[in-house]
Amino acid sequence: MKPLFPALLLASTLAAGTAYAQPFPFNEAGVTMGHWHLASQNAEANKKIFLGMGGELIKRGDAESVRFPGVLINLTLGNAAGNGGSQGSVVNHVGFIVNNVQEQVAVLPGSNGRLDQAYVETPDGLRMEILEDKNQAMPIRNEHVHLFVPEAEIAKAQAWYAKTFGGMAGTRNNQPVVDIPGVQIRFAKADTAQAPTKGRVLDHYGFDVKDHAAFVKKIEAEGIKLDEPPRRNAATGSTITYITDPWGARIELVQRAPLSQ
């Protein structure tokens, strides 16, 4: 699919949604959805896109992020620019949900001519699905991360995410999912193994954890190896580390210091 921005046009009412832009409560495992981290080729262009969608600009020193209900989008990864879009990687796309797709998004309809679904793509290749819930009170919120893995691995991936992050395994439209506060992790069949996310436009996504040391102890006891030792991010004051799931999605674990308002 060709990139559809700047053809994306969202109603001005979306800007009112930023009052809801707070993290969702932690689950019993002390986990909630945290962020996407983009290695933007053009951070300013991406910022304009997400602000146009109703996001709230957050500044911490020289770093800028855009916040939506359920997710914080970090626009830059140091000086790195991602090499490759989300399609072709294990995280094929991410998704938002709005209360009226056709009023708020001027793009081609989604699959099967559906009017309650659309796919859009940023200029540097981040694919996003826009879905509709007419009963949703807020204009827009983060909704899902969609992983593409080989068919034989789908059940394993669902079980891994449910166990690791205390998520609730279930189905949506007869497809396996794991629900975690602020996000639904979805799984679809890929004909071949997909590329790891690291180094692509969506380099990684992150979960916020209530107690970093306790969570790291838990997952290490389950046999999960850290990509690097835990450390304090001097720019944000947060405690962070990384893991990579068995299928190649890089995941940051963050005990977040308070964000500026």
C-alpha cells in the first residue's frame, strides 16, 4: 500500500481527546501499555501527523513525544533513522480506535470495503489501522499491536504474552488476542518468519511496570533474558531495560518517572 499521508484528514474534534491521555491502570502483574518508539526519518512530519490525529505534545528536554489515551509515541531514537517500515517485521501494524471512521479519516476504506476500518501509513512506513467504536466516549485511543508470526507459533505467542505480562488470553473475531491495560496484542499468520523490529521505523514498543526490580526478577525466573542490564534514563528519570520476544519484537520495560503535563 502506498503511503496515504498527508491524505489523512481527521476532524478537529479529535483535539479534545487529550484530556483522556493518561496511562491505563496497572493490571495485577503491575503492567500497563506504555509507548511506541519510532526511529523517525522525519520526526517533524510524524509529529504533525500525530498532533493532527488529536495527540498531546509532551516535551522532556530536547526530546518530544505525542501522547494518546493508552500510549505515548516517542518520535526519535537518538540520531537513528529506521531502515524499513513496520510491514515485513513481526509488528506488522498498530491500531487506534475512533468513534466514527468516515467522519474523522479521509482515506481509502479498509479490507472488504468496510466503512468502519481504514489503513494509513506514515511516510517512513509505520502502518496504522483505524477502527470504529460508535459507543466510545473519547474521540481516539490506542487500541492494538498486531504481531505476524508463523501459524505454528501463534498459540505459543499468545501464551507467552499472557504469562509474561499478566494479560488475559481470549479471541476477537475468532482470532487469538491478549488483553493488557491500554492495548490488545493480536496475532495473525505470517507465511514466513518476519524481520525483528530493532532498527526499523517502529524499533520497539514498551510496557510500563509498577515495580521494575520485582518485574525483572519475575521474568528472569521464567527464563527470559534481558537484552541489557536495568539502568536509569538520565533524560527522563525512568528505570528501563529491554527484552526481545521469541519472534523478534523488541520490548522496553519502563518504571516511568512522572511525565510533564
